[in-house]
Amino acid sequence: MEPDLNHSPANSQVLIADDDRLAAKAFQRMLAADGRAVHVANSFTDAAGLLQAQKFDALLVDIFLGQDDGIALLEMSKQLQPDTPVILITGKPTVETASAAVRLKAYDYLSKPISKDRLCHTVAKALEIKQLRSAKQKIEIENQRYRQDLEALVTARTDKLIQSNLRYQLLFENSKDAIFMASREGHFLAINEAAVQLFGYERAELLLVQATLLWADTGEYERFQGQIETQGFVKDFAVRFAKKDGTTLDCLLTANLLHHPEGHIEGYQGIIRDITDKKRLESVAEAANLMENLGYIFSGIRHEIGNPINSIKMALSVLSIHLDRYPPETIRQFVERAMGEVSRVEYLLKALKNFSMYETTELEPVAMEPFMRRFLALVEEDFAQKKIRINFKVPEMETVAIADQRVFHQVLLNLLTNAADALDNTEAPRIDIVVQHLPGAVQVQVIDNGCGLSESEQRNLFRPFFTSKSHGTGLGLVIVRKMLAKMNGAIRIDSKHGQGTTVTMTLPGEEHHQNAAKT
């Protein structure tokens, strides 16, 4: 691109060095009229002083400066201001001076007399050259600074990466859980010290062991491989590993896939957590809890059966003593009282039977919308007689749970019976049944606006034979929780005294069942 000479920098500093004062004055007027700031020196000494004192954008130098040589001034300018273009002028051009100008890389060489147009045009081009040189120098300085900054940045990031890698290495080695990387074929690629301690091998030895041989059950490894390659990860996968000495470990495995840059699966990486001691302690706690519950059960049975039996015994004893004296009507009252107590015992025995019912569940996909409609058709009339309104809400999308229909029917019946009891003396009694579809699960809520439960009642909800009802056995919710557990479900109860109760049940969804079947 050609420079625009009409737009060369205004107020450019130009030095004229010429011992011909008239010519110098003429050149000064021409350039000043063109917008240049012009300085004049009529001797070598004056010109040299100005060169040392300030920067110029262009020099106009006469080859002959009285007794001195303009070529010498040109050489000085190349040392003091190497980027400033120099235009040599002479009234007596010779081959020698022209050669010297070329050798010292003068910008141009003009012979007097010089017209205004030629002078201004030449100086303008020289100023453009100076501007380009200055811009180039600025770019070079900026590039140098950029290179230095880039080098400093690379150095800093390299140091940071090294420190980060060291931190990760320390985290890897100091982790209390076993961390590993393994190939798809089951060879360890990397292990930390916790893995070495976990399996009881030397590090070098463990790296040579086929990782699949550490699984106590090869079927577990196949299920793990199927699940992780289907989902891309596993979380808290329960597995038993075998140590070098043959003892087994109960562990939880969390892992994800390692992919090759081309996309195929290269292997697995993950964390192994030893829960052997935890499971042992849980077993002890579970046994202690079982003994405690058995204590409650036997205590409850003793109380619940003992009281009616004592009443029967007392009634029969009194009746036996006075049998000959009592009229038939009094005898009938004693017999009816004894039969009532027998009914109480029968009711309790029936509840205990329900506690052990459905030991074997038949799990299958259950479409919740038609199941709920069939269930409500059976119970709505009884609840309507009690003036209790039942509202039912189910998602628009098909919602399928994995359950035993008989068992879940009994669970809902127990919960609605409890809700109905809580709605006594409640204005506008209402029960809402809400079904929701969750990822991998189905949630069913039974919500009432009844009397609610106190904090102490909530703490004892699932304790056998604990009840706040005059006619209850205290086994209803215990049976409900056991039934849900048989279906791999769970139950949670939230209540506020005087504000109602929400019972939340969670059952496995159909997609969860399908994923489990794949693994």
C-alpha cells in the first residue's frame, strides 16, 4: 500500500544543515509552509549539537558544510538517530559524494537548485519512512514484550501445573481409600499405597496380578462390567474382594470409564472403600436392635395377651364361685365379657399373623393409575360414609412401579385406616393420594389434614406395640415398613401436631428394574 504523502505527520521535526544561509532560509520557508517544524544549523558544530540535544524525523544535510563534511554529519546521525532518514543536498554533485551517500544509506540525494515541490515531496516521503520505521520499532518492542510476557506466563503455568500434579500425586498416594486405574482386560495400570495395603500384596506384585482374580465372585465382576459400560459409571457398587491371604473384604466400588481419544473404552478408574469393619459393626448394631425389638415384641405380647386373659380368668372365677346363685342374665353378661376378651386375643393374633405374611413377594411392573383406581373403588364408599373426601393425583405420563399388588394394596389400606383415625373431629376431613414419577423410582404420598403427631409419637412410630389409639395394636406401621422393605421400598413420615400427616413411600421404578436386569 502506497503511503499517503498528503497526510504525513504534522509538526514533524526537520533539521536543515547548510552553510548557505540563503538556501537554508529558503528550504525552511518551503517546509514550514508544508506544516513542518524546521530547525536550521549553518555549521557542522551547530548541527551536531542539535542532533545530540533532540530527536528529529528527517535531516536535510548539505554535503559541504564550510570547512566540514556533511558526510561526517551523516555518519554521526546513523549513530545517534539511526532511524532518522537523511537527505543529502549539494550544489556540486560528484561520483564520490554520490557513492558515499549510497554507502551510508542516505535516504535521497538532491542537487541544487531544488524546486519547492520536489523538496516537499522528498521530505514527505522521508517522514513517511520515519513513521513506518517508528511503527515497526514499536511493534518489535511490543512483540518482544509479548514474547517475554508469554515466556513468563508459560513458566508460571508450567510451575503451576507441576505443583498441581504434585498435589494430585500427594492426594493419590495419601488417600485412605484404594484408588486404581485398570485396563478393560483387568490389569492394573496404576494403584496407590492404600490399594497395596488393602489387598496385602507388594506394589510390584499387585501390578502383575490379574485384577479380576481379586473378585471373590466372578459373577460380581461381570455385573460390574455390564453396569459400568451401560451407564458409564457405578456408584457404591457392593463387592467382595479376596486378599492375598485368602480373607474376604466387603467393599463399595465407585468407578467410571476410561476412554481412548478415538472414543473406544480403554478401561476403568475408581475408588475402593473397605466397609468390612463397618458392616461388622452394623451387624452388631442390627442384632442389638433386633434384641431390643424382640424385647418390645415379647413385652407387648405379654401385656396385650396377659390383660384379656386375666380378665377372662377373673370373669370365669367369679362366675364359677357364684354359678348356682347368679340368674341366667348375669351369667350371660360374664360369658359375653369373657368372649369379648377372647376377641381381643384373636385380633392380636391376626395382627401377628399379618406381621409374617407375604414373606415371599411376587414383584412385577404395576401401572399406578389403573391400580389406584381399582383400590379407590373398593374403599371410597366406606370413607364417604365417614364423610372423608379422597383426592387422587397421578402424572399424565405412564408411571410404573415394581411391586407386589397384594402387598401394596394391604400397605395402602393400613395407611388410609390410620389417616381415617387421625381425621376424627376434623372439619372437612380430607385424604390426598399423590403419585409422582422420579428418576428410577415411583413416589406415593398419603396426606391427611388430621390431628397430626407429637414429636414423641413420631420417635416411636415404628416401635412394635406402640400406639396412641385405644383400639390399636401398635403393629400397623411396623407391618407396613416390613412389607415395603420386601418390595425394595422405603417409607418416611412427616407430621406436625394439629396440622396433619404426610406418609411418603418410594418404590423402584420400571427403568430401575430394567437396568438391574441388564447387570
